[in-house]
Amino acid sequence: MMTAATPQQALDQYQKALASHDWRQVAPWLHEDACFVFSDGTFKGKEAVCQAIRQTFAWIRSEEYRIDQLHWVHADDAFACCVYDFHWQGLAEGKTASGSGRGSCALIRDENGWRLLQEHLGPPARS
């Protein structure tokens, strides 16, 4: 089982797993009750999130995903949440594609360690 001592380490390892495009590396970082909100819908439960991420992997090839401007809103021994800017680029339908926006996530620590409970990726914040 993959573990992280802090929410930041868990988020870093989750990003590294996403970069692998291997669901087996991503899955351990998601809580069973995960709820992710993407531009194409809301996905409730680890299996639904799994399908959404796999579809993204199939649609965007050679994707590079990164976050910056990370701000931890709250972090204690069992729960943490943060907001950030995200950026991606890759090949969609054989053509170069990219995007960016604002994201948030909540992480929870349970008997399996720190896991993502919620993620929301949306359009960039307006100034």
C-alpha cells in the first residue's frame, strides 16, 4: 500500500501517479467515497472516478499535468483542503491540445493513510 506522511506528499504522489497514465498507480491515492467534479460531469465513488480518469487517459495522450499557486486552506491530523491553478497539455485526437483552470481538493486520512476525497477542476478564476 502506498502511503504519505502529509497531505502535500499525498498530493505530490497523486500527481506523479497521474503522469504515469497507469490506473493501478492512481487508484491507491483515491478514497473509496471519492467525488470528483470535472467539466464533463460529477463522478461519485472510486469506481466512477476510475472510469472518468481512464476516459481522460484515453482521450488525452502524452498528457503533462501540473499544478501551481497551491494554497492549503486547512490541514490538521485527519483532513486537509487546498486550492490551486492547474495546467495540462497533450495530444487529443492526434492534435496538440492544452487547458488550464482552477482546482480544489480535499484529502482525508484514514486507516489507509492520506487519500483524495474530493477534487473539482473548473475554469480559471476571474480577476
